[in-house]
Amino acid sequence: MSMNERYEPHSIEPRWQGRWDQAGAFRTGRRAGAEPRYVLEMFPYPSGAMHMGHGRVYTIGDALARYLRMRGHDVLHPIGFDALGLPAENAAIKDGRHPGERTRENIVAFRAEMKSLGYSFDWEREISTCDPEYYRWNQWFFLRMLERGIVYRREGKANWCTGCNTVIANEQVVDERCERCESPVVEKVIPEWAFRITAFAQDLLDGLDRLTEWPERITTMQRNWIGKSVGAEVAFALSPAPLRGATEVRGQAVPGGPAIDVFTTRVDTIFGCTYVVLAPEHPLVERVTAPERRDEVRAFVERMRKTEAAQRTGEDAPKEGVFTGARAVNPYTGEEVPVWIANFVLAEYGTGAVMSVPAHDQRDFEFARKYGLPVRVVIQPEKGDRLPPGDVLSQAFTQDGVVEASGRFSGLPSAKAREVMAEEASAKGFGKATVRWHLRDWGFSRQRYWGTPIPVVYCPTDGIVPVPDAQLPVVLPDEAIITGKGEPPLAKVPAFVNTTCPRCGKPARREVETMDTFVDSSWYYARYLSPHDATRPFDPAEAKKRLPIDVYVGGPEHAVMHLLYFRFWHRVMHQLGLVHEDEPCKRLVTQGIVNGPDGRKMSKRWGNVVQPGPMVRKYGADTLRLFILFAAPPEKDIDWSDEQVDGLFRFITRVWRLFHARQDCFAVADPKVLAQASGDSLELRRKTHRTIQRVTDGFDKELKFNTGIAALMELVNALYQLEPKGEPDRAAVREALVAVSTLLAPFAPHVAEELWHEVLGPAARDRLLADEPWPSFDPALVAADTVTIAVQVNGKLRGEVQAPAAAGEAEVRALAEAEDRVKAHLAGKTVRKVVFVPKRLMNFVIGG
Ligand code: ANZ
């Protein structure tokens, strides 16, 4: 039967999808004994139709998964849905439908779109986090962590909407108002559940050093987010002591009254401190402010309360503040300095108070110049010019150096000074060395409906009582009324709330708050290992075999939330003995954005949104996949381009026509015939093998699918140029056609299967290209550009080397000297002269 002349993706694609499905081609565990690989893409939040960002992330992961399967691995490539959480609940409030109903509908649509793109997922492992069989294990983990003190209850600060009377998320606060009802939002202290992620801070930090296959940008962001600062706390006593208030610092009486504790990473600069600054929200502000300055201070505090932290402390934000009228004593010098409040000091960080050293801190410098405060140089650069005096200094010198004008510490290098100054502070009781972390514990309870119920009950007799394992899952009731206002929705479902205490059997109330969705995504990758396991979260034996994840693909926007939380959770699972190592993922690939055709981020606002669904319907999945992979390497942003998409459709059509035109080459030839290829057909063979090498490198080395696809395009051009005349020509063409279809398999898998089957015919009727081994290249053909160079020592042939034809004397000499036999003849001798004939000969002339 001869091949159809036209490329018709819509008749090809569903057919192959069906064949793969039928054969279970992508089921994990089919290849007993094969080395396992785990390729994972971040699972989608099914809030609407699939968008191009999804299209990109799954296409990248899929190409890799398909490649690794062809390399003979047993690949785990699963998919599921991150189905609980705020977006679904908010959408439900808007259109009055139950979030579950809506989410399940979205999942059906999403799944169909993913299937139409030909992704090689093991669909039997699909999970949805809104399934009680999934979230029961969130509850199970919660209980284990509660037992170990990793989960605890605390007083947390929350955004409280004064209109809806509920806590709302940061993302819902717009200009200090509620995004939904526009009422003012205030900060309120309410009890909440938190994970003690800070107990893992050091370990999470250390682990980053081992993540050598993560983008450095991400590990740096995590490092900053964890934010370890080694420094000192120093108490500046207030002078004179205010009338009210405590008179001790850390339990020790301080002469003169209460003190301001500052946190500094540069105690070596303390002799240069010329003022102290409190955060506007610092509890001492009211107490220390002099009566005549009260109005001004209060007005400033009020204004700061309304300004966002990021805006207050941004590098470009103008530094501003007010004097409180108070003074504090530098414990090292006995000197009194003024106490200010300023926008750039944050209440939540350190002690909420800083000692300002304008000569050595740029913020302090700008502030001092603005308000006419003194600038005193106390650090000199180790090398180079000395700094001028403070009053003419043009900017802060912020590096370490040598301490000066600092009494007994003068002459010490900064690091040493920090050490001895901290020692002195603790010996004298006015301070100590400390470590501060930016990382905070993770408050995870939400006053929302569409989340995992927290498995505890409140009993009037026994207090907070965990729900026993045997009673899990605590199922989210279907009938809640969700308004987004007032009490948590679960509080209004009596059948849910009213229960009995597992301990004393008397009436008790269930916890009505639910878990943050980030809980769901913190361990889902492990559930895929045994998704139907009804007795445990996952099978540890499978975990031992398949974890850590080999390659994880997802958006860089998850750098510090999800990607930190899942590292934390993995460590908890390690402590529980469920996994063998403490990092969940070896290699992370963060994909770039797909912008609109105008180069702007796709958005309804710009009218530049292009969705995968309509594109698949217009061009077929293979064209869309090729566009995504060809436009740029995975990490780079790309702009949607109709012309390029058209171009790739034309490329596939061209490949199709080529196969059609070369049907006379499909018959298998004797390998001896292929070896007879010479001239143009030998050139074609070289090109074929070099293409195999380039596409393979695009997977094995840096992920660069685009260069592999470009190589394939060149090979197709070369094929068009060869008009086969004899048997050896036809054999070389057939070899190239098989290679083209095989190499296309990870990128454009449907047309690849079709063409490959056309060439192989009945011999491959029951086989699938998706299951075939990846082609290898013949090094001799790839090395076509290398030449053999004879190496002589004093005119006698002592060896030969393979070198690139273009190699010059130095390169060839290095290769020659590395040759064992040549090396032996040169050992201990002096080379007097080297004679080099490019592409032919190198002669070492040695003496004595
Ligand atoms: C005096 C000093 C002198 C400082 C100097 C720096 C350079 P990291 O490394 O990020 O931890 N700081 C302390 N608490 C602060 C707060 N609540 N809000 C704003 N800034 C605060 O930064 C520590 C440094 O940030 C501390 O060291 C303090 O300024 C400031 F030449 O103390 B330093």
C-alpha cells in the first residue's frame, strides 16, 4: 500500500494516541530490570482551560520522558491535579457553584487537552488532591508532625478584613483594602497552626550546596529566603530612663533603666554608631518618645502602618524618619546617641531596632546626610587609599577592613573584631553573638472551605485532641455554604462540627479551618509512587527505587514557596523513615514564559492570549510541540509567533513529502551495500550520524532541544538534495529516513510513529516507535572531520593521533605527547625542535 501524499495530523494523531493507550506504552514498571528514571512536571491547578504555560512545561517534560524511555529506562512520568485551594473557592463564590463540581469539570477538560497533545503520562497513576484518598494522607502527615512537635499552634498575625470578618490571604489585600468588598484590612492576632520549618533552616541551607543541578538563580533565592545572618545583639540603655516600663534586659537589671536591643551583623563598626533607629511599630516607641515630639512621631507611625513593607524598605525608597527625643548609651563607649524611628527598619526582623553606622552602611549614610547626623569612619580598607573623614565621605564603605578609632579594638581586622567584641558583650552582660534567620515558620491554617480539614477536635475536658488514624480521612462535607464572609464555612455545618471527643467520648467540636494548598503539593510526587495504596501515603520500597526525582520541570515563580516546602516535607518524610535521602529532586529545570505575539505577557488585558487547544485543532499537536521546543532552550522566554508556527507546520509537511517521494528507498538493504556508500551518499551518512549525535547531546548535556531540531532540519535538506541512483544511495537514504523519524519521536511523536511505520512496513506492525531503542551513532562517521597524524621521534614513527583536521601545532602536540608510546620515547629528554606538517605529521627532535 502506498503512502498518503498529504500530511493530515488530525487523522494521524488520535490513532497513535489510541495505540499507545492500548499498549500501555507509558506505564511505569513495564520494563523489569531497567534502570528507573523519574521525570516530573509541576502538576496543574485546573482552574480553567489549559494555557500556553502548561503547554510548554508538559511538552518539555514529555520530550525528556520519551527520550529516556527510548534509552531503555523504566520511566515514571505521572500527572495529577492540584485541585484544592483558594482560586477554586473564589470562582465558586463568584458563579454560585460548588468548587468540587467545577473543579471536576475542569479536570475532565484538562485531561482531554493533555491527551490531545500526546503526552506520555502514566494515566493509571493520576491523582487529584481533592480526593479524600489523597488528602487523608495530608491529615496523616499532620498527625505525625504534631506528635513530633513539627506542627504547633501559635498566635499568628493575619490580614483581617473588617467587612467580611475573616482572615484573608496577602494576595487578596490591595492597597490595604479587601480585594472583594473593599473594606479596610487590619492586622489581627489570631491563633493558627504552623509547621516548624525553621527547625530545618540550617539543614535546608546546607542541602542547597548539594543541589548542583538546580539553576543557581533558584538556590540563591532560597539561600536569601532562609537568610542566615551571623551577628550580635547589643543593648543600648536608655538615658535618662523613662518613667514607665521595665528596668531589665534579658532578665538582668541595667543601670539607668530599659534598653534598646539592636541586632547587627557588623558589631566591629559600633564605635562609628551615631544614632539608633527603632521600627515604627517597635513596642518601645510610645514609651521613649518625649512629650513634645509625640504628635509628630504618632503621625509618622500611622503613615508607616499604611505603607507596605516592600515599599518602605526598597533600595530606591527615600529614607525618612523622625527623632523621638530619646537618647541611648553605646555600651562600648558610654556615648549617648539620639533615638530615631525610620521607614527602613522592620519590626519583624532582628530585634526591630538597629544601631546606625552611616560611614559603613549606605542606608544609614543617606539617612544621616538627609537629617544632618554625624558620620564617623571607623573602618579603613585593608589595601588602597584611606577613607576621608566622615564629613566629606561621599558614600558608605561597606566592606570589611581594619578597625580604627575604636579604642582597644583599633588595629584588628573586622572579622577578629566582631569575635572579640561579641565576647566582651557577653562577658559584661550587655549583649551576645546570635544567629538570625529570615525564614519564618509556615502558618498553614486557612479559614476556608476548599482545603484539607485539619484532623483535631476541641474538647471542653481534654483540650485539643488529635483524630485517631483509624478515623481518617476527616472528609470535607459537600453541603457547606460558601460566601467568603464571616466564620469559616465549616463552622456553619453542624453535622461536621459536632462530634465526640476521641479521648473522653463527650461532645466536642471539630477544627473548622483547613490546610493551605501548598500542603497538597509538598509531597504529591511521592504519592505517584503508589497512588492507590490504601494503607500508607506511599510505598517506601518504591521510593527507594525511584526517588529522588531525576528531573523536575516547572515555573521559576515557585522558587521559594513550593520548592522550599517540598524540600522541608521530604526531610520530614526522611525522619519518618519513608524515604532514604533528604533532597526530593536532583535536577530542576525552570522553564521560561511564552509571551504573546507582541512580546508582552499573555493576558486578556492585551488581547494576546493564544491557547493550546485551538492551536492543536488548527495545526495538530506535533506542530505545536515542535514550535515550543524549537523556539528556544527551555529556560528562555519565547514569544508566540504565527509565522514560526506556520513554518514548523511546513517543516513537518516537507518531511512528509520527502518520505512520500523516497518510498523506493524503504526496502531493507544488505549492510554490505550500505558500507559501499561513497561520495554524496557517504556525506549523507555522515550527516545522519552527526545529527544523531547532536540530538542526543541536546538531551544528555544541556537541555537544548532547539539545536537538535535544527540539526534534523539540516538533515532533511541534505536528503532533498540527494537523488538516489544506485543501491548504496538508496541504503544511505533509508538509513537517514529511519533516523529522521526516530529522532523526531520525542518532539513530534505522532508523525514520527507514522513515518517510521511507513518505512519499516509490516516488519514493525506490532511495534511502537515509542518503545524502540534510541539510535546510536557510528563514531567513525561522526569523526569525519578528523585526520590521522603520524608522530615521529627523531624521524622514527612512534605512534599516531586522531585530531580535528583544523588542529594547529599546539593542539596536535598536546595530543601527541599524551600518547603512551610517544610519551615513553620523550621521557627525560629535551625536545629541541618540533616539525609539524598540518593534517599529516609531527616530528619531535630530541637530544641528550
Ligand atoms: C549596624 C551595621 C553597620 C549594619 C554596618 C550593617 C552595616 P542582614 O545581613 O540582612 O541580616 N538591620 C538589623 N535589623 C534590622 C531591621 N529590623 N530592619 C532593617 N534593618 C535591620 O542585615 C543585618 C543588618 O541589617 C544589621 O547590621 C542592621 O544594620 C540591619 F556597617 O547593624 B547593621
